[in-house]
Amino acid sequence: MTAIENQHLDPATIDFAAVTNPADLPQPMKPPIKQALYKAKPEDFVVNERLEVDFTGQGEHLWLHIKKSGINTAYLAKLLSEWADIPLRDVGYSGLKDRLALTTQWFSLRLPKKQKPDSDFAPVDIKEHETVKIIAEHWHNKKLNRGTHNANQFVITLRDIEFAKDQTLGDKSSVEQHLQTISKTGVPNYFGPQRFGFGGNNIREALNLFARPLKSTSSAKKKNKRKSALREQNSMELSAARSLIFNQILAARVQDGSWNTGLNGEVFNLNGSGSIFASEHMDETLQARVASGDIHPTAVMWGAGNDKVAGDAAELENTVVQQDALLAALATGLEQREVKAQRRALRLPVEDLSWRWADEQDEEQTLVLSFTLTTGSFATSVLASVVEHLTVR
């Protein structure tokens, strides 16, 4: 019996857009801005990849620092492979960057014998609103692998701001006080909407995937290879399923106030690293480390082997999943495919946060935010803490 059948879950009755909408998730504080427009133009959403590399000046990998807008990372990688006449697998990049944005990021091209293309990179099949410019290049002895960069720096412009009505301070003063607070406390580390696909379709596809029975194989070696290939092939659906479960667990932790304090049996993440450690009981030392931002409470990225968490923290995670048929179906599907459980911090530090008001005409209110986030986190988490309803033109 499949997970869906076991939970009596009918995908046709699910509003996937609604269940995956991060804007509906709870926040620790009421956002001071009721509504704002963002991504009115690419320059309103700037993302600069932070990557520290000591280039050797030698080797067969040409690293290119590229500024782009109106074009996504994967398509640009394809254009680079065609320009250099190399297989797509020989083009490296660290992370995916938004298409509807002005972004800078690094790519690497494996060029045997260091033979650069004869012509400058000037793709002819990009559209009028798409721009690509190489702003730096270096030779290096290694390919750029996924997840190499350690942070992204954002500059985001919010336009047509409508302030929340029940402000205790003046409109702008309330916003600035709120920003000062989150610069110290961080924000809930929710996954953003892009993780779930248009209208939450990645969750729909995850349910379809989990409804299909796994075929048994006689050879353990073949079985492991097949499962590994399946995970790679369906990584988008699996990631979406884990992300939805995580978001709902984090939402419960925000509602009970433990997202930035910790529970008995907590697994903590050491700030700025992937290191985690388990604890049986919250004591004064742990409370002080959490309060200082040295460590962060975590929640499970669901999968098999979720044995590090215990006590109250484990009970909360299991209760959230067991009380929701959709989450239970996703959790069962992940376990059946032997996806390994991991942990993710509940709290997202907002580094180098600054802001300025740029009122441009008449009574229009424009706010420009600048901040840095660690790899794997979402700028929408910061925006959701500030703006109740974001609209895109």
C-alpha cells in the first residue's frame, strides 16, 4: 500500500499553491509594511555571489565572473558550452541565480590546452531584455563545483509601499525599528516559493512519484545504484517534499516561540558551519549560546535515520507530520526511497543589514534593503518578515 493510500489522501482535493505559499506562514512579529511591489525591474533585485578563491593562474579551467539579467543560470551554462565548444558537463557553477534579477556569479570552463574561443562571448540568440557581460576571468586548476560559494549579497528595492495601519511609531520609524530587531534576532529560515515550483507543482509531482511502487532488484549493488539514480533524477521533487515538511515544522516552532530558543532534546547547528550536536536538556549555557547567535535550533530535513533529535523537539516534529495527511504521505515516501535525514537551522541570521529610503515621486514610498545571507537560504524569508503582501509586476 502506498503512502497516499495509507493516508486516504486524494491529490485532486489539494490546493498545492496554497499549501506551499510561504507568505501564509507565521512570523514572530507583525510585518510593519502591509504591501509592497518588488522585482518591478531587474535592477530592483540584485544578487551578488560571494565566493573566496585563490586563483592559481594555471590549469585548464577558465573561471568567468559574469553579470547577467533576464536569463537563468542553467541556460547561460548551455550558451557558454556552445561558445567554448565543450560538453555541458565541463561547465561549472556554484548556485542557481534568479532570472528576474540582476546577478553576478562565477562559471568555470574546462578548456584542454588552455585554448580560449577565438571569438568574444556574444550569444546571438538572447532576447532584447536579456543581458550577459563577462566582468573578470582567471585560470585555475579546479572546476567550480556546486555549493562552493559561501554567501549571497542582496540589494532589493521595494516600491509602492503601503504601511501597516496599527503602528506604534511613525510609519518609517516602525519599519526601521523592525529592521534593527531582525538584524539582531534573525528571521525564520523558511524555504522560498521557488523551491516548490509554479503553483506548488513540485509537491504534486512528489506525490505522483511516491504513488509509484518501487521495483525490487535481486542484486544489492544494482539496487543501490538504481536508488541513487532515482534520487538524482527526482531531486527536485524530493527536495520540495523535504522543504514543505521543514517549513511546517518551523511554523509550529514560530507559533510556540521555540524557533530561536530551543527545546529539550534539541539538535543545534553551530553558526556559520554545517556542524551539529545533540543535547538532552536546555541549560543556562545552551540558552546563552542560542541568545548570542553562536548556535541555532534545527529541524529535520525529513528522511530515514532521523535519530539525533529527542525529547520535546522530536515529539513536536513527529506530531506536525502525523497530524497532516499530506506531510505524512511525503514523509513516508521519502523514507521508502531511503533519503537520508539531515538538519537545517530554524533561524537565519541577516548579516550586514542596511537600508535607505529613496522616495522618488509624489507620495510613492521606496525602500532599498541590502543584506547578506548564507548559501541555501532565501531572500524571501527576510522580505516576508518585513512585508505582509509582496506583489510582482
